[in-house]
Amino acid sequence: MPIGVVDLVAKGEGRPSARSVAESVDLAIAVEELGYHRFWIGEHHDPAGYACGSPEVLTGIIAARTKTIRVGTGALLLNLCDPRRVYESFEVLSGVFPGRIDLGLGRSQGDDRVDGGVPAAAGSVGSADYAAKVSDLKARCKTNIGHLPPNGLQLWMLGAGLTSAALAGSLKLPFCFAHFFNPSKAAEAIALYRNTFRACTHELGLPRVAMCVSVLCSGTLSDARLLATSHLMWLARDRPGVAAPVPPPDPSFLSRLPQQEELLAPPSRMLVGEARDVARSLSSMSAQHELDEMLLTSVCFDAKARLESYELLANELQLMPSIPARVFVP
């Protein structure tokens, strides 16, 4: 099963955005060598906590620095964009890097505010408006699961709820569920996607499901849990429209806030521990949800520790380095 990586390009506390972007590029180069299949970049518009508000730009930079791995957005917030502009940008990217570019689509959440509380454009977040934009973009790309354009551009829907799942199914697009954001809805959303997809019989193709899971591994469980305190504190500080940078690990955090222990106990938003245990949990999740692919995301203050986590998992999952980029047409 193909395994990919999603980078949220979160900022470390006390560090400039440029460092986070550079670390994202370095990570993409490294995970390609480890055998990961895709590298997707998230879009966020709060510079206090995130370093990338333009994932399509970073997609081009990373594609130019790598050779075989598929690169794209995970996700581009289409409700904030013009579909024609997005299509033309990705037409250029997929022309320069044929068979390697993914366009993962999502929508912003919360109180219709982006960029540290600045109101989003009027009407930019509504479900009907978003669905119309996705339909428009799909028509321009001339793509679905059963057919890809000559440049191999893959269009994906990403989401953490039922609305995105149903929309992906009705439009015959592959669907990636954001388990790291809303694990309790995974089974229901994936079932709805498959049922909606199969009910729309006007196009060929089979439903394709991926899941993005938050993971963090180290040589020992105690080391992994210490590294995970950065993510836990980040989650505790984060608020809609007002993100926070990722703090360094704090060994006293779990003891000060015992309730945070629940975030590290299954089922949870993150899998933390030794690689063999995390790999076993991933395999179980894949079998439970009958996944076609998985994507992994890691929020970690230390870039070296984050890379080591991906290295340990690649070894445990027996990924094969330097796999040529593939174009699936079920």
C-alpha cells in the first residue's frame, strides 16, 4: 500500500517562517529516498503558527528538488480561490513535472475568518459555493478516478467530516480523510463516501480512499512521548483564527495536565511510540477501513527527530526507496 507524507509546515517557537519552509523541502527530499509515495503541503493563513499560505508555490519548489515522489497540496483551500486560477497554476506545474503533481482540495473551517482573524471574502466558505467551485475545477481538469489527463494530474478531496465525503463521492473523486483532525468520524465518513460514489453510476471507476494519520516515533516509548508534548501543547494553545507556534518538548507537561494523557491513549488523534507499535496500529487501521493509501503527518519541534520518526516507520513498513511515481487508473 502506498504511504505518503503531509506537512502542515508548522512554525517552531522562536523560529522564522523561512526555516520551516526550508525544513519542509529537506523533509520531502529525505522521505523520497525512504520510499514514501506522496508529499502534500497544507495551506494555513495564520503566520503565528504556520509558514505556508501558498502550498502551490512550495509544490513547485519541492517538485524541482525531487525526482520521483508525487508532490501537491493537502489541502489547497478552494473556497478562498478562483478555480480558473488554480487550474492554470496546476496545468503549468503538471506540464513541467508530468505524472508527479497532485491537487488536493479542502475548505477552511471555523468562523469564516482567516489570517489571524481577518474576515474571509463574503460567501467564500459556504458549502454550496464550495461544491460549485470543486465541480468547476474538476471540469477544467477533465479528470476523475477512471480517467486522468495526459499530464497525470491527480485531483483529490480532503476532509474531516461528512460534507466533504459526500461531495467527493458524488463527483467521483478520490477521498482522503483527515483522521488527525477528527478520528471519531472516520468510519462514518468513509462509508458515506463509498456509498455515494457507488450510487453515482454515470461514470466508471472505483472509490479510492486514503487516510491521513498523525504519528510520532522514536527509539523508545518514553522518548516518543516526550517529543509528542510539543504537539500536545500546540493543540492546547491553538484556537480558530489564532494559531500558536510549536513549542519545544516539556517533560513536565503530561504530569501537570494528566488529562492530556488521553490524547496519547488509543483511540486518539495521534499514534505515538516505538515504530513497530505505530506500524502495527497503522496496519490495523488500514484493514479496518479497507484503505487504498495512507498519509502520515508529524508535528515536532525538532526537524531531526521528525525525520528520524519517518525513517523508523519506513524501515518498519518496509518501504522501497526510489519507487518511480505512479499514475493510478483503476
